[in-house]
Amino acid sequence: MSRDSDGEQVLPLLERRPYLHGTTLFDAVRGHAPSGARLSFSISKRIDSDRVLIYARSQSEAARPNESARLAWRTAGASGVIGVLQVEPSFQPERRPYDEGLVTERVKVDERSVSLDRPSPFSFVATLIPMFKSLLKATTEMPGAGQWMFTRLDIDRHPDDFIPLKLGLDVMAGALVRSTIIVRGSPVGSLYFSWVRPSGSPVRD
């Protein structure tokens, strides 16, 4: 990751994906929020670039046009929002490996949950995503072309030590699913996936 101007960041793309992975974006913007804050991260549209503009605004301030993602944060005495805008991509983006099998081959899946008791080579959120994919693959089926994609995360705190980790399928409403995140036996938040068409637009029911 690099920063080539005030507020503008260049982030790596994962594997051969043409879009910026939500885990990469979350890990980048989280550093702009206070440590220990309650976080709510959402992606409103896919970012097909390795370059983004990250800016801070108040909760009451309107988002800039074409805002692609946001991280709302809250502490006992303050709150704010980190907005993300897509910027024209680099000519030759950096790419990094992201073998989800390093997680999915270690998980245990049952009818309504998926759990991981062994160490993960990835960050907290980068571990959650393949776990949820494993659970959805085993429990759901969507008609037509598309894929499940990470669109929202709400957490009371960001854990440093997150193993053992568990996701429990909580709500499924058409093209939107929610799971409860359980870290070391305690619920810490919710993870949301949406069924996204090949165009990158979430299905709206």
C-alpha cells in the first residue's frame, strides 16, 4: 500500500480480480479510525481500481458524489465517517496472492454455522470472508449469474486475537444474508453479503 497524494492511496489487487477486494479496503480505512472504536463498514458499489481517495467527514455531513464505500466509527466521546471514492486506476496495479483455501480447508461447516479453530494467515476480516463463502456454498443456492460479495461489516471492536472464530447464519432475505461474528465465544458484530450480478451491481429485491 502506498499514498501518492493527500488522501489518495494505492492498494494492491488480489490474485486476478479486476476489483479492489473489500478486505483490502477495510484494512486500509480502519487505520483512519480511532483505536477501539465501534465500526460500521459498507460498500455501496464495486471499486474497479487500485487507487482510491479516502477522506474524513462528520456523521451529519453529506457524502461526496459517487462515494463507493464508507466506514462510520464511534467512541464514547466522538464519532465520524471515513468516505472512499474510486480514482482512475494505475497502469500496472500491484497484485498479491490471496489463497482462500488456506482458510476454507481448515474450517468446520454445519447447517447454520462455520468455525475456525486453527491459526489463519490472514487478517481478521480477510479470514471472515472465505469462511462465510464456505457457509453460503453449503447452505444456499442463488439462481442466475452472479456471486456472493462482502458488502457490510458491523463490529463492536476489532479483535487482535480472533481465534477461535465462528460465523452463525442469522438472517437470509433474498439477495442479502447476515451472519453473527463470534470471537473466542463472544458475539462481536455482524457480517453481510449480497448477491452481485456480473456487472458489479447488487441485486435489489
